[in-house]
Amino acid sequence: MKASSIIAIVIAGVLGFALIGSYVSYANYGNRTERALVAKNDDNQNIYANGSQKIFEIAQVPAMYKNDVKEVFTAAINGRYGEKGSQAMFQMLKEQNPQLDPSMYIKIQQVMEQFRNEFQQGQKEMLDMRRSYETALGNVWGGTWLSIAGYPKVNMKDFAIVTTDKAAETFKTKRDTGIQLQQSK
């Protein structure tokens, strides 16, 4: 066998090994990325479920507190004045009435803000993962190998962000109507 034949076989072997290595590398990348996207989507659902449940549970406390204050206040008034109230013609009293503690409302606001920030961060991470993967799918070399390996195997639309009706309408119409805060009545 001639030296040139041996060199050609070695070059073909190295080239074949490089091509197989490239294919395996991109197939592994596609698998890792899709598993990470699915896991991140599940994590976002977990963040959303836990955050909204936490807010719901904490929001019950002020109503319970209000009912307890009402019950204590009613018992105190009835104990002080009787069921019919004070029958005195003239009365000089200095009363200390129970107050609703505003710290409970502040805590609800803090939990809501923390939940929204954590959820927003999770959404950003998922979007960045999706962008990176879609870029790889669109690249000539990597996209070819990913396509040969059968990727994407997941529906990329399953990894869209969770949004609000207002945001969707604003982007649809390209018009922002501003945020209207509700006034207390």
C-alpha cells in the first residue's frame, strides 16, 4: 500500500470521526436544551402556583382578623354597656377602639412583589433558553445536525411566556391605554 493511500485513509477516518463527533455533540445539545426548557417551564408553573397560593392564603388573614376584631369589639361594648347599649343621658368616656393592623396588608404586598419578581425572572430564563436553542436550530452547521437528529422534538410554542390580557391587547393594537388604579369608594 502506498503512503498516499494510507494518508487518504487516515484523513477520511479523521474526517468521519469529526463528522460523527459533531453529530453526537449537536444531538446531545438538542436533548439537553429541550429537557432544560421543559424543566424550566415546569419550574415556572411551580413558581406561579406556589406564589398565587401563598398570596391567596395570606390574603385570608385580614378578613379573619377583621372578624376577630369585630367579635372582640362587640363583646367589649356589650360587656361595658349591656345589650341595649348605654342608657345614660350624659356620658364622658375616653375609649380605646381596636385598630386594624396595616402590617398585614404590607406583608401581602411584599409577597405579591416577591412572587412577581421571581416569576418574571423564571420567564426571562426560559425565553433566553428558547432564544439560544432557536438560534442553534437556525444556524447552518448546528441546525443541519440538529435537524438530522430529529430536533426540535418539542413544540417551541409550548414555551411562550405567560402574559396578561392587557399586555396581549397592547401588543396587538400597538396602543397603550395606561394603567388605571382603582380608587377606594
